[in-house]
Amino acid sequence: MSTITRRAIPMPPVAAKALIAAGGLATAASTLIHWTYTTEFPGDLTVDGYPGGLQILTLVAGLLTAAFALPLYGVKGTRWLSPAGPEAAALILAVAGFATTWFTVLAISVELGGIANLEPGGAIAALASLIPLIGALGLPQQSSDTPAPETRNPLVTARHLLGSLGRLIGPRPDLRPAPPQNRWVEVLIIIGAAAVGLTVFTYGITTEYGELFIGFLILTALGTWALMRGGLLGQLTAITARHRGTTTAAAFAAAAAFPFTQTDDHFATVGVNILIFATVALGLNVVVGLAGLLDLGYVAFLGVGAYAAALVSGSSSSPVGLHFPFWAAALTGMGAALVFGVVIGAPTLRLRGDYLAIVTLGFGEIFRIAVNSLDGISGPKVTNGPNGIRNIPDLDILGFDFGAEHTFGSFTLGRFANYFLLMLLVTAFVVIIFSRANDSRIGRAWVAIREDETAAQAMGINGFKLKLLAFALGAALAGLAGTVMAHVSYSVVPDPYQFAGPVPPNSAFLVAAVVLGGMGTISGPLVGATLLYLIPEKLVFLKNYQLLVFGIALVLLMRVRPEGLIANRRAQLEFHEDAADSPPPATAGEPALTKAGA
């Protein structure tokens, strides 16, 4: 398999570079002209000189495209933007600007009843976004010499295109780590990256309508892809690896700053629910990602922790009538979930594969039916059946009332902002537990069991005990998240704890979050859980088609990037063996392999 150079549109390189730079600036400038004449389209695109709504995304895409055109000209000091080569990054960013702009134009035409509702600014933006795309297609793009299918069967052709896209997305660029720079410069880079991450996260959560969220997803996905292909993310990863402590502190500080950016408690509610979902997904990652055990009833452990904490937290509807302090309630929730994990895992973890998955699925359904039956009529009065345990009081830790507003200078934190900060501490605790377990001898043994249990046992690893330990640890972490969840929601009812449903958390979405984000990593499940929670939350207009759209997107993503959005090097090599075995692209000063007619 050789590497060849192709141009989709033959043109002189000077013209291609000029089109990218000029087109990016023109696309950004078009957002200063009104795109519609009516405010019926959300975002108010009727103002001149000030972008609004989806225009802001087009502005960002245009400016990024123009910025990444600078390395194409060899401008001094801009090589760091795309150290692995600016051509692929420029092409993807041009696609991002085109896709975001044309999505907005089509949305205006559909929602307002025709293209006649498009003002000159919208038409200029649509044409301007084509210019950098044409220029980027005129740049030489390196690709593998993979023969195209000769058949005209559309299914075969589609499969070939998806495979080509997977090879483009999957492998990391051939890039050597940058030599260490000045320590304080690298620290500033880490702080800047954390600030950018906070800005992107805050903007995504605070999108007020579905069209803006879809445009945000388009730009974020393609922009991240461009940074990855250009090598900027790889260089940032190398810097963060050299300063792990600083990176952890910057990430935690950025996350803790989120409640202070909000004036509406609704978005703080979304934030705390995302943290709960992400923390549970990270606990499941111990079971699925490290030990390789497919648990389809994991959400039941979240329910066990929530019910156990609700029973002893002073609820007026609790049959127990106890009121423990938070630390005792948290230990109760973790302990109850751990006991259930051991009780369920001891007789079932000798099974493997599909058999274990079916047993865990059955446990999840048994839990939901059991808590529905413990209502004092069908069984003992423990959980109050479908009515659940309600009126759970707010936490009061060292005199800090989580249910009251608190003012810090000019900032006011509401109830859900308080719980967001508490849940952030719980998430940090779970991340520490996961990272320490992953780097330990037990973590390496879990990975060995995941890869080949028979070979691991032949090397002296006690597979059953270690799998039981993973099951118990994952259950305890879910129980801890359930403790906070019970106080956040004021009540615990059986309905959310099922295998599948339209709204997370449920077992299907938890497994999808781990697989989508990247098994065996820390940031993977956090990113996957964030996306899977925000998509149903923001795309309400899809109503009954949410799961259909989500399923199609998941199938396509698993086809082109089966290792997940954020995967470790081993997973990438396993899923992209052809790309790993292919020779690296030619470097500067070396002749590139060409092919006649390319």
C-alpha cells in the first residue's frame, strides 16, 4: 500500500491558497450582513454589523479557516497551528464553514417557507463558504493507494466510502512530539486550552434552540477533527503529558468555574445531571473498559445507591426514619451497591460474553420490578412502590445549605450550582480511583483478562476474583453517584432505572457512552456521556425520532471510528491495522510516491 498525492480540483497551489484565505475572510465578513428580514427564525439574524445565533458559528468557522491558511503560506510562527501538515486541516475547516453556513441557509428556507426569505447576506454567506472549499480541494491531499470498488452496487460503494473515511479519521497523523519549550509557556498553553474547553462546553449547554445546537455539533465535530489531523491536538497531548498536575488543576478549575458563568439555574441543572451521568459512565468503564465485562444492568447499582441513601437521609416518606449526615449516607449508598455487586457477581461472573450480558440485563429488570413491589401491598413496605421515596431534604454540610442561594462577591450560586460543585468533587474522586486502579497491577490484570481471559489465567491471574473486584468497584462508584442524585432530584422513583428509555441515564445509554467515548480511558466516557445527555435534551423538536437519529449516528460513527471518540493508542492500532502498517507520508525534501494519472 503506497501513499499518493491527489488533487480533487486541479489548480495552481498559489490560487488554492488564495481562495482559502480570501474565502475564509469573506465567510466571516458575511455574518455582519443580515440574513433574514424577520425575527421568526430563532437567533434574530436581521441585524447588520452584529452576528447572532447561527451566524456566530459561521463567523468562527470563517476565522479559523483563514487562520489555518497562514501555515500554507509559510508565515513565520504559524507552523504550530498544524505541525503535521496544514492541507488536511484546511480542507476539513473549509468543509466545517460550508456545512455550518448551508445548514443555516436550508433551515431558514424550510422554517420560513422558501428561499425567498433569504436576504442578501445569507446568499453572500452561502457563496462565500464555497470559495475556501474549492480552494482546499485544489490542494494536494495525501491518501493511501486503496483501489476503488469496480462494482456499481451502491451498497458496496457506500461501504468503500465509509471505509475510506474511517482510515482518514482513525489513524493519528505521523507526528513526532515537539521538543519541550519553556515551562511557563507550556503552562500558559494548558491554561488557555482549559479556558477554550470551558467556553465550548458552556456554549453547548446554553444553546437555547435545536437549530443552534445542531450547528454547534457540526462545527465542533469538524473543528476537532481538523485540529487532530493537523497535529495540534497531538502536540497539546504531549504538553499535558509533561505537566499532568498542572493539567488536572486547570481542568478542575475550568469545570468549577462553570456555575459562575450561569445566571439561569436551568443550565446548572443540565450541568449537574451531565456530571452524574458521566460519573456513572466512568464507573461502568471499570467493568466494561478495563475488565471487559458487558454489564447491561449497571443502572440498577445507581438505583441501589439512590434508594439506600434516600432511606437514611431524613425523608418524610422513608419507612426507616433515619437521618444520617451526608458522609454516612454516601457510605451507605456505596456499601449497599457494593454488596449487591458482590451478591450478583459471585454466582454469575463465571459466565462469559453474551451469557454474562443476559444475566446482568435480568438483574436490572429484577431490581426495577422489586422496588415497584416493595410498597406494603405486594410486599414489605420499603421503597413505597411506584410512589418512591419523596421529600428528600437538601444537604447541609458544615453549615453550608445546598438548597439556598449563596453570594460570592458579584456571583450568586443557586441550588443546582451548589450541587454541581459537590458532584464535581465526587467526579474528581471517581477519576482518581479509576486512574489509580488503571495504573496498578490489578488494572493491568483487568486489561489482560479483557484481551484474553484464557491466556491471563494461564499466566497465573485469578480471573474470577479480579472480575468480582471490578464488578464490586464499579457498583460502589455508581452507588456514590446515586447518593448525590437522590438529593438533587428530591425523590427516588423506579421509572428511570431501566435498560432503555428516551432519556438517560439508563443501561443502554451508559454502555453507549463508554463505547462511544472510548473504552478504558478517562476522558472518553466523560465526553460520550456529555454528548448522549445533551442530544436528547437539546433536540426536543425530534420528539419520537430522537432514538432513530441517535441510532443512525452511532452506527455511522462506529463504522468510521470503532475505537471511540477518545481512544488510547492500543485501541487505534487494533482497529486500524492497515493504516498502522502503511508507510508514513513523505516529509519535506523527500520525493512523494506518485501514481500515473493521480
